Amino acid sequence: MDFESTVTEIVKLPVVDRLAIVQRVLDSIAGEMEEDEVEFSPEFHAELSRRIAADEANPERGIPWEVVEAESESREAQ
């Protein structure tokens, strides 16, 4: 199957399945990529640093992934 045919079939799948495919593709890229292969802008690094500092200053503000996932699944079931 060629690329376009594959994409055509993928977009026919339910959203949850397409998201699972996206996650697998991203995981495969991350697994193959070396840290120094990607260069991020100074603005990106500054924003990332800001978010990490905000999280460390107020860790109770975050929502555990399990809670987010359960809420998402419950909305899908409706």
C-alpha cells in the first residue's frame, strides 16, 4: 500500500484509533532520535523553563494523566 492509500485508510478510523497511531509514530520518532538532532529556539527553551518552574512551584495544580484519561473515556462513552 502506498503512502496516500495508507493515509486515506487511516483517516477513516475513529478518532481514538487515529490518536493511538499518532502516539505510536511520535514514540517511534523519539526512540530513534538523538537528543542533539533537534534544535529548539531560545524562545522554546525559555517557555519550557517557565513551565517547569511553574509546575515545580505549584505541583498540586497539575492533573494526573489517569484522571484526564478517565474523564476523556467517560465523555467518549456518552
